[in-house]
Amino acid sequence: MTVYRPLPALAGALLAGLLAGCGGDSSHHGAPASVDLSGLDLERAGYCDLSVPEQCLYPFPNDYFTRADASADTGLRVHFDPAAMPVAQPVSVPASELAPQGVQTSGTTPVAPGEWNRNDGFSPGAMIQTHVAGLDLAQTGAVGIGDISASLDQDAPILVIDADSGERQLIWAELDANASDPARQALIIRPARNLLEGHRYIVALRALRDGDGELVAPSEVFRAYRDGIDTGEESLEARRERMESLLQNLEDHGVARDNLVQAWDFTVASQRNLTERLLHIRDQAFASLGGGAPAFTITESGPQIEGSVRGGISRGITGTFEVPNYLNQAGGPPGSRFNYDGDTGVDALPARLNGNDTMTARFRCQVPDTAVANFDDNGATVTPARAALYGHGLFGEGPGGEFRSGNVRAMQTEHNVMFCATDWIGMAEEDYIAGVIHNILADISLIPEQLDRSQQGLLNAMYLAELLQNPAGFASAPEFHAANGDLVYDPSEVFYDGNSQGGILGGALVATAPNIDRGVLGVPGSNYSLLLRRFGPFPERFGFILYQAYPDGLDQSLVLGLMQMLWDRAENNGYLSHLAGHFLPNTPTDKRILLHVALGDHQVTNWSAEIMARTIGAAIHEPTARLGEHPDANPYFAIDRIEQYPYHGNALMVWDSGDYDPVSGHGTPFAPSNNTGPTEGADPHESPRNTVAARQQKSDFLKSDGVVTDVCADQPCLTDDYSGLSRQ
């Protein structure tokens, strides 16, 4: 924990006196020795940072919105005042395919900060944001997404530095391209590698310029702190020692205060605070098994399941299994959240409902005919398949739908894999149909109804993996044995293969599962606050509700940053550092991840996968991007190249579906560099999994001694639809 160095009272008094006596010039810029506070509501100073008066919680994230707490690992606790929170406006959305239940709210609803105030810091992938009136990033020379190396330049105008070490962080800056009013446009600063848990960081903005190239002036309140001008206001002066310590910290690391326009600090949440809820329910649930297997029931088994015959699959097996329920409604239906047994403390952990409640989760397993061609043939050859979980896409039906698609069956039959799947509850079809997701967009106070169920869903997936490994699990059921009695799969190890939503939640699963060590994350993502605005269909799929509830541009950015603080508990972003050698308690330490990215993906932005790669130490195949062409001036900066195959570490493969032809519509352009989603050309989102070479590479990796193999030679990795023929 960083200890602030307060300015001694006598030194502070001497400084104020000296500055006040300098001929009316106490500013390092020669500005008057006074500030104009006439436009400020000083009564808000107790819960708003008035150094950015346009938005109460700006700059964000910000340790100004914390309080000391010796019980927290960081020594801090987030302390958002209810009066500071964004206020949801009434929403009226009729029922439709995009909102099956519709959304109807009345009145105005401030975000209830209680769940946020349990955090001991902010997100490791924080959506750092503020407002600077008139800012022009090009005139300023600010670091952009095309060359993040510029964030390390000595004179970089936008900096994020580690407060203790002074190390500069890789970032990029962008103005919110979704804002309709430039006066309410957020400046967003994105870490290009996740920040370290429990560390304090300082954000410094200096020598910013407007569209005419003129220097942007700081706010009156920040100028008072920077230049030592006494405001005469007790509520503002109460912060002076801390601000002076921060500015001195910057100077100690070579950042002079003279041309600063804004500066603030924030602390990243601790490992314990980010992960403890999921790890707690995991440890309790597995302890309750006593070494046995979860209870399960097989409801149907055969080559034809629910009226569907699937080529390459000799048997489909569906059923249910029981998982301890840590949600506050019996059986944990959509809309439930963690049960805390009435404990309202900030460190309360989920408790099993009534001490014995269970959730009934669905599963489906598919046995490829390469394992056994005919279950009824006593003489059939049995070649036990590898066991793996399949993670499906956004709001999909886990044991059905996508799981039965051709590319999944191709992976099974080409490489003898038995996949089993369950629902990603919290982000499953049933949550969508019930309207839970839409109601959250209309009032983000409801977000625990999604993220708590998502954590329960991760536990459900771990239990399904246990059923595959434990001798008392599926191996004990005759449905998983051929006619001659042989088990049709190898229970010695369980792997993970997921796509889209399965690539966004799958990293959290692999990082925390006691029974999964290797996973392939297809078209993966991390950090929903980054992903959503860069999801091409976001405005018409989800934004139409969020923007009605929060019509102000600054609020729209802020609510995404607020949501990320809680999303961290249930998606890759909160767990990435634990896939890079910094493993979690009671968790195996041999974790390996292979990232398969679709260049120009319309649904899960490539930028996110690059952040993941830097954070988990994944190396990239080269060359990439059409024989070296790339819109970035310095593509894939700070990502190691794979020097030699086979490669034994985490890896990133970028799969290219071909350049965009505007006449035919085939191919895929590079994604926009601003925070909007791609819409032109063919969406390559499903192309890697539909590519024979990609499936071969996944197979080579998903083995006990698996490695990353070279399936692209000295060329970029090209998908099977690179020719421009759309895959049906």
C-alpha cells in the first residue's frame, strides 16, 4: 500500500505565504493568485471531484472516491456517495425480438452504490475517463491506438504511471466517438496491458491543445492545487495535502507540474477483492463433494436427440446435474443474485441458500463416431476421445443451438474430442428471454443479477468438468460405455474450447478451475467496457436501451466504467494476471491459453485480444495481417513474436479472412480505430473455428503435453474463406 507524504502544516503555511506574496503571481504560469469559483456548487465538494466540474465522478477512476479501511488489502474502500451517482431516466421499450419482455421504467433512478462500495479499488482494465473541453488529440500529439509505444515517450502529453516505481504504462487515448454533443464527450484512456492488482497509478494530462493548437487551460480548482493558490474554501482545502503529495510524486518521477491540466490517482483492487467470491463458492462447493462426484441424471441418450440427427456424432447424451446454489432464490433462476444470509458487511461472502439448496444445471455431451462408430456393435473398435468443455457464444443455448453446429462436430470428428456443454447462466438465453439483461441496461444498479449468476455459472462449468474426471461421474454411467463395456472417453484430463462469449468467460474459468489447465479462447475478449462500444451491432442490440436510460454522453461512458468494476468478478478481465504465472490459491499452476482471433471481427474487437496477450504473456505468430500490411504504425507493440515452433507458452494467432472488396462485399476491412464497431464487409467472427488448420492447431494444443504448432508456415494465418466466398 502506498503511503502518502502529506505536506507538513508549517511548510504548507510557508508555501502559501510565499506564493501569496509574489506580486500577485502565485502561479507557475503567471496567472493571478486567486481562482474564480463562482460557477461551482461547493456543497457538492464532499462527494464530487470539482477539479472536473462537468461530471461529478470525473476524473474516473479516482482515489478521491475512496476512504481508508484497514480491513481491505489495499487499505482503501471505494466510497461512492448516492448523490454522486448517475441517474437513470425513464425507459419505455415495447416487447420485441430484441427485448422479449420489453422495458418499462418510470421516474428517475440514481445508481445505488452499495455493491460498488464493497470494492477495495478499481478495475485492472480500468476505463480511465475524464472531460477536457475543446480537446483535440491530434493537435495535442496524444498517444493513439495505432502506436501505443508513444505512451512511453519522454514528452508524452497523456501519462499513466505507477506511483511507486514511476514506470509508465502502455495506454492509448481516444475521444468517445459515440457522443452526440462535443461538450459532453469523454476522454477515454485505455490500458493496453492490464494494470497490477493493488497498485496505485497516477494519471497526468499536460500541454493539451484545442483544435486551433492553443493550450487548454486547467479548471480553476485544479489550478489552485497545482499552483498553490488558497481557495479560501474549507471543503477544497481539505484535499490540498493529498494533492500536493500527488504532484510531488509526479515531480519525483520527472513530471513537472507547470503544464499539467489534470492529474489524479487511483488504486487497482486487490487480488482477494476481485476473485474472492468465485473462489469462495468454488472451494465450498468442491469441499461438499467429499471427493465424490456431483449428482447427475441422464434424461436422454442416443444418435437422435430431441428430433435432431447430427452427422459425425454417434451418441448425444443429455441430462442434468446438481450444483450448490449460492444465489438468493431457490434453484437460482434468472434475476437472482448472491445470497449473503443477511450479512451486509463489505467483506461478506456468498452463502449457500438455506445451507442446502441446489441448482439443477443442464448438460449435453456429444460422442464422435471416431470414438466409437456404433454403440450397439459389441465388436466395434473404441478409441477413447479426449474430454473437453465447449463454451458457447452470447446468450446462446449451451446444451443445444451452437453446440450442435457443424464446426463443433468437425472439431470432434477430425480430432476425436468428446465435448460437453452447459449454459453460461447469467449470460444465457434464459437470462435474455427473462429480460434481466434489458432491465440492467435501464438501471445498472441491477447488474448483480447478471454477474452473480455468471459466477455461479462458472462454478457449474467446473462441476461439469468434475463429472468428466471423477470415477463416480460420467464414467460410472453405462451411456458413456460402448457395447463391449469400454469407456468412450479419456477421463484423465479435461480441456476447454470456447468461442465468443465462451472466449470472454473462458479465461476466467481456466484461471480458477481446479480441473482444467488448458484452454483455447476463440474470438476472445476481455473487459466488457471496451468490448461493447466496439461491438458492431451494439446500438441496435443493446444501446437503444442504455442510451435512453442514460442520454448524457458523459454518463454513458461513466456507467460502462462503473459496470466494469463489477464485471471483473465474472469475466476474463479480473483473472488475466492469473494466466501468466501468478496463480490463485488452491488452483493448479500449469495453466496455458491459446488465443484465436478473427481479424476485423465485428463482434469481439481485436484490440481486446491484444490487451489479453500482453497481460498473459502470449506470443504472436508472424507474419500477420496480409503479408505485413496493417493500419497501425506500430502493430502488436510489446507482444513477443514466436521465434520457434513448437511453442510451449501462451500464444496469439490472428486469422485473416481476406481484404474487403466493396463491390462483392466479401472479405473484411480492418476495424475502426475509434470506439465504434465494424459494419462493412463480411463478419469473420466464425471463420477461425470453420478453418481446418485452426482446428488442427487447437487439437495439437489441447493435450496433456500440448504445444502451439505452426499451421501457417511463413504466411499470415488464412481462414478457409480467405478467397472471399462467404461460409454458409
